[in-house]
Amino acid sequence: MTGAFSYGIAITSAKNFTVENNVLFGNTSFIGARGPNCTTFDTVPTPAAFVLDTNDTQTLTLQSDFQTIPDGASLTCVLPPDGGDYWPFGGNPSNTSSTSPSGSPNGSPGGGSSPGSAGGHSSTGRSAAIAVGVIAGILVIAIATWFIRKRSLKRMEMQRHYNDTRGSFVKQTSF
């Protein structure tokens, strides 16, 4: 694994389970802070590569570098720490500046890339482009429908006029 994580592998309830031969490589960091979804009773473990809550686990075969934590119930309520400059999307987690290279505070979307976005395009820009495309498509369909209806009504009127004149011409020429 490589990247910025709160926890690389966390085991909170398992029976007859094996976790072995996992390694960290490259620029790997472990970051995290108590989030708003944590209750006052949650004990948020310090971010680490491999953590294990032994309260609900049995018969495990694990690699030697797992750290035991007292309570794994709060592993999912963590957030990135304040500072906004997070590797790999902003830089090194140890950089404590309050602005990311994209110029937006706390690494928030809108100025930089969002995780998983291709080519560095923001997800906000992509969403706006989709919205504009959908609206433009609906307008094109509405305009085409209006022109088709107008042409159809004109043809029906011409056909009715033709039938009316044809009937009166036949009546005039009959003796």
C-alpha cells in the first residue's frame, strides 16, 4: 500500500482469519483526527498502518506489525486533520500550511483535483458540464419537437384545404 490513510488495515471482528504479507512502500502517511460523527464516548485510535481490536476477534493469524487498540468502534468516524495539505492531493501531511496548492482552504473541492478525477479536472466542473449538456439536449429536443409539430399541423391544414376544394370542384362540374 502507498498513500495517505487513517488506517491501512483495521480488524475489529473476525474469526478464523489470516492477514499476512502486507507491506507499505513509497510515500505512505497515516493521518486522521476526531470527526463530527464521533460520540463523546468514542476512543479514536492513533492513525497507524495495521490495527487490531481484540475484543471481538478469535483465532487469527496475523503479520507481526499489528498494533492492538482498545476499541475499534470509532475507526470510521475519523476525518483528515486540520491543515488542508494532504499527500497525494496536496503535498506532504507534515506540511502545516492552512492552504493547499490549489488555493482553497482545507483542501476543499473547487480548486484542486478530487480523488479519482481524471486529468486533474475538478468534479465540480465535470458536474457543471453534465448539467449544461443535459439542459442543452432538452432544449434541442424541445425546439425540434416544436418545428416537427408546426410542419405537421401545416400539412394537415393543406390536406384539409385540398380535400375541401376537391369536393367543391367535383360538385360544380357535375350536371
